[in-house]
Amino acid sequence: MLFEAKGANNYLCAAILDPETLYQRSSSEGTPLFPAKLKELGIMPGVKPHLKIYALPGQHGSTTMQGLDSLAARLEEYKAAGCVFAKWRSPMVIDEATGQPSDFVIEANMQDLARYALICQDVGLVPIVEPDVSLTGTHTLEAAVAINTKIQSVLYRAMLEHGVFMEGAILKSNIVNPGKSCPQAYTVDEIAQANVDVFRRVMPVAIRTANFLSGGQSLADASARLSVMNQKKGNFPVNLSFSWSAALQMPLFALCDGELKLKEMEELYMHGLKVASAAAKGEITPEGGAGDHKPPQ
């Protein structure tokens, strides 16, 4: 339903699939495999090739992703199945009390992303690199700016040192936010400006597009923040758009509540896509505090 909702391809240019989904079939005429059906709709199919998460010893629960050793062989298989890109996620959590993410954790994860990107390009797939800093925590927006600036600067340095073709890579990152439990309030304008500031400080303009993950934000908050970013970015020559899963899908699960309601789901999904698309063009003016960070009560 998500792939084939009428008009969805007016708002989507790509879909990121799990490896097993590559070999599942659409219920439409001819029952094509999902990658073939997506291409028919003008939506490019990609895949998540990373394996299990691994907790790094001595790093207070900070992690890295496994799967680089067998990556090239798996990517060849996914390419043969119809994929044109891949996406590797490196999750991190800000915990100021334990000093996380430490320099070691940042370096390990960004080196992995760079190596993954190089292998992708060698195989002939476009790499999406995803440094994902969680909303969890009490950190301020100012602390988030400092840490995200450091993470992204290490990422781009590693990519360049590995010989990654930067014009052929895509960034998918978190929206820079204060921690969910941060006691200090921030406006949507302050949050949007913080994100523009991080990009202006470190992002190579050779990378032509940055597509934000939703990372636990509601559709209203994520779209408000993205829209104001686009209003504030001025002449910064990088496309700022969305790559949202939970923000678009969680409302559908809430709507169903144990009962499959395909017509209503399709209508709600299309509404969400239209909101996301408008945000990517800076067309939303937030109202009612949408996009603000409100301290927990």
C-alpha cells in the first residue's frame, strides 16, 4: 500500500528496503518483485545492508554496526536484485555524564561509514551515509550543535581520506535537537538555525542533498523544523529534504489499532507525504508551537 498509494510517486523518489523485502512481490498485475514495481513507478529502490549492532567494550553502551567484511558480496547480490543505492546507519547517543559519544566511538563509526561508502561506489551503488544521533538525553541544543558538528566533520574527513566520490554520495542525518528530556525550551526557529549552522560549518557542498531521518519526532515537529530550515538556508547550495519512516508510518499504525483500514490508511499516508513535501520546499509556516522543544513536565 505504501509503495502503490495513488500519487505517492509524486512525492517519493526512493524507497529503502530490508534485504528480505527485495525478494517479495507486489500484489499488482503480474506480481512483480518490489524493486521492479518501484522502478515502474519512478521510485528508486535501495537496501539496508548493515547487520547486527555491536556494543563497543568500555564505551558505556555506545555501539557500532557490523557487516563490513561481507559487504561487497552482499551488495553485488542486492544490485542484481534491482537496487541502485544502499544506506548504512551508525547510531550514537549523547550522554554527557559518561562522555559519550567519545572520540573513539565517533572515529570508529565514521570510519565504518566511509569504508561502506567506498565499497558501495566500487560495486556501482550510490551510498547513503547515516550518522544518527538519538533524541534521548538531557543535553542542550548548544551541546547538540557541538557534537553533531564534530561527528559530521569526522565523517567528511574520513570519506575524503578513503577516496569516496563525494558528488556521488548522499547524507541522511538526524535533525540537530536538544535532548528529549532537556529542561530548556527552544523555538523552532532556534532549532532550524542550529541545523543550518552545522551544515554551513562542515558540510562539503559536493554532497548535493541531505535527507533527514525523523528519529522519534512527530510529523508535525519534523516537518516544521525542516520547513524553517529551508526558509533559513539562504544561498547554501544543498537540497534539504526528508527520509522519514516512523513520522509517516506511526500514524498509520495508530489509525489501524488492530484493524486493517486500507482506504483510510492510504488517505492519511498521502496527507503525510504532502506535508513532508511542503516542508522540503519551505512552504510550511509552523503554528501552535509545532517544532518547538518543550521541556518535559
